[in-house]
Amino acid sequence: MERVAGWVSEVRRLGGIVFVEVISNLDLKPITVVVKKSKSRELWDRARRLKLGAAVIVEGEVPEKVISRKGRELHATNIRVVSEPVELPPIDPTGKTKALMETVLNYRYFALRLPEQRAIFRIRATAVDAAREFFKAHGFLEVHTPKICGAGAEGGATVFELDYFGRRAFLSQSPQLYKQMLMCGVPRVYEITPYFRAEKFNTPRHLNESWGIDAEMAFIEGPEDVMAVLERLVRHILSRIAEECREELEVLGREVRVPELPLKRLNYDEAIEILRNEGFNVRWGDDFGADEERVLGRVMAEEGHYAFFLVEYPWQAKPFYIMREGDRSRSFDLDYGGLELASGGQREHRYEVLRENMLLKGLNPEAFTFYLEAFKLGMPPHGGFGLGLDRLLMAALGFNNIREVVLFPRDRQRLIP
């Protein structure tokens, strides 16, 4: 005797047989429950009256020969309705009528009954599991840094400010300051964490709450040490998805590109030349926006580099904690398919130089005393990165909007559900 608990996604009547599709557990394919009038008229009558979306518990036998094209079948001996919907579902549970993305976002909890939606978030869970597996294998300690902070990691106006018992506080923009401080006591840390940024963007690639994979490592020789870890991490995550999520990718009709290593290192000056040749009026020292990223991604892909690092960025375009090297920085950005997924580099570990960097960026070192204290106590050379989990999934799965891979997105308009 088998027992299945789930939701009714379709009811079909064919003469004296009722076929009820039930989506259960985390399965992508429904199980077809077969109820024959000749076996039990009462059960058959109950089955044909089932409402779409009802939560049911079914008991029955698995037949020796399965005729369902969906591959799984149960011949019911009992069906118990544990909850009936009190109104029509906002999304067609059969999936035959496609829902608008806005409707999916409003009712994501219901949309998760659809195979495509389940596939996305099963893949997301695999990505997070793969990241933890990678870091554990490479000697990183998982940490959890504060999300209510006394200072923003980047400074400026992109922080969410809040009243903390009469004191000014901010939602964390990133774990940057804290993971650097930890380099004073442990050599390798990582965190899978939310970011909060009060940027007034309204684009398909930006959110005000997003999730990232952050790492920091001490006793490095230069940014190449950090890039080597990041490119192996990304390859590991994408390889796990490609190998373990074949059913999910088939449901989505997607294919994941797993890059070969090492990734291309594209110098900032080379990038400037490419963009000028493509008609962009860019000056040395400019940061690159979405349009520039897309063009660089296309040109690099045409050369066989779907993923690449952009290196030797001008320091003026980077945060205060990035190490200077003349007018350059020991930094990098990781681009995948024309979308920036990560940024990082070698950090400035020398107390006096770091303090000077703050002043050059217009920041008050006194506001960062808690952070600077760690740099007086034998801080080793270190570096790290922040990899956007949402962006990685958006790019890898070929979606055009980051909200498709986030359960309950937060942007300028969307605060609920």
C-alpha cells in the first residue's frame, strides 16, 4: 500500500475512469491517481468531484504496468480531502495557461506547484549546497555576520537607515567589513547572505534585497589567488547543476554552460578599446554599466570566452578597501554571459594606507574605528569576493529577469508578499 500527499493539479474523466493528477513532495512530475467506477462507485464519484488545488491524501496500489505518460501511477483505494480551496486558483495548476510573471510573483507559494517553478528552486538549492560543499572541501569556515550595522560597507547613500533604539543604524550592504576583520583571527571564511541596498534601480538585474556568496582568504600573494578560488567555485556550482539537475533543466528547456578553466583575464585597457571600437564613448576611469557589460560579454563570447575576468580596474572606480597600485587597483569583476556576477580583489591590509584610502574616498575614518582596530593587530595580506547568487542563477539558466529566480523579490515597488 502506497500513500501520497499533495495537491490536485488536474482531473480528467474518461467514461468509467477518473484520472487525478497529484503533485506531491518536491517532485517535478505529478503522480496519476486512477479511480475506476467498476472498483468503487463511491470513490469514483468522490474523485470526479475533486476541486483543482485541493490538498489530498491518497492511498492505493502501484500497478505492475503503468499506462500514464507522466510515468508514475497509483490505483486509489482511498482519497481523503484535507483542505479544499474556497476560491478559484490565481494560476492554472495544469500549467496549460501560462501565468504572467507578475502573477507568479504575487502567488509564488501557489506557483510552486508548477513543475517549472519547482525546477528553478530545486536548482537554487543545489547551487547553495554545491557552494557549501566547495568551501568545506577547501578549508573555509562558514560565518554569519551582522545584518544590522553601525556603518555601511560602501558608504554613500545606498544604505537603508533605521532607528536602533535612538541610534543610527543600517541594514548590511554586504559582510565586507566583518569578513575582513575576521582575517585577523582565522585564515578563510565564507558566508551565504542577504545584501540590502537602497539603490533606486528598476531594472531586470537589480533588487534591493539580494543574496550573495561571500568569501575572504588571508596570506595571499595577490588577486590571482582569489580569482583561482572564485573560478573553481563557479565551475563547481555549474557542474553540479549540469550533472544533478538534468530533470529540472529539461523541464525548463535550459542548458547550463560550464566554463573551462582558467578563465580569460581581460585588462581594463583592452576593454576600453573594445568598447570604443563598438561605438561607446568611454573615458579611462569610467565604470562600466549594463550596456557596456552586454557588449563586452558578446565580444568575449564570440572569441570563445563566455565567462571572463575584467582586471586592473582604475582605483577611482573601486571601494576604499581595495588595494591601490598606482592609479590601478588589485581588483577584478567576473562576467558571465554579459552580466557581472562577482567583484573582488586584494584588500588593503596596512592600517595607515587603509586610513588614507578612506580619506581619499571622502569617508570619515572615525566612523569606521571598530573596523580599523583589526588592522592594528597583525592583519595579513588578504582578499576575497562577493558572488551574486541570484545573478549567477539568472545568467546560468538564461532568464531575462532576476526576479524569476528569487522566491519573494524585494525591489522599489514590491514589499509584499
